[in-house]
Amino acid sequence: QQHSDDEIAALMTQLAIAEACNVPHIYYDTQSSLYQAAQARRATYEPPPLYPTYPTRESLLAYHGVETAQLA
């Protein structure tokens, strides 16, 4: 069965959240075609870097200061 990009992305997000939060009791049917498609995509998916625009925490905070001032 073919799955849409949205379905695969949704499951990838759920898996990433469960992994990041160390939630061991979540059960996924590892034999399902959706799970296998998500794992195959995950193996080739390279997420964007966390701070591509802001190489340091200080530069990120400086940007937020400017953004906050503009919204005031």
C-alpha cells in the first residue's frame, strides 16, 4: 500500500518525539507498510541543522531581542 508523504511525515514525527522523550511503552506495528516506509525515509532523511542561521546562542538571543522590539 502506498502512503502519502503526510502520513509518513506524521509517523516520523511521532517516532522522533517518542525517542526524544524516552517513551518506551509506545507500540508501533513494525511490520506495517507505513512503519516500514517511515523507517526507510528516516534512514535517508537528513534533518536541517539546529542553528543554521544562529551559530551561537548569543546570536540567537540577539535576534530574538530585535524581533521582540519590532513586535512591541
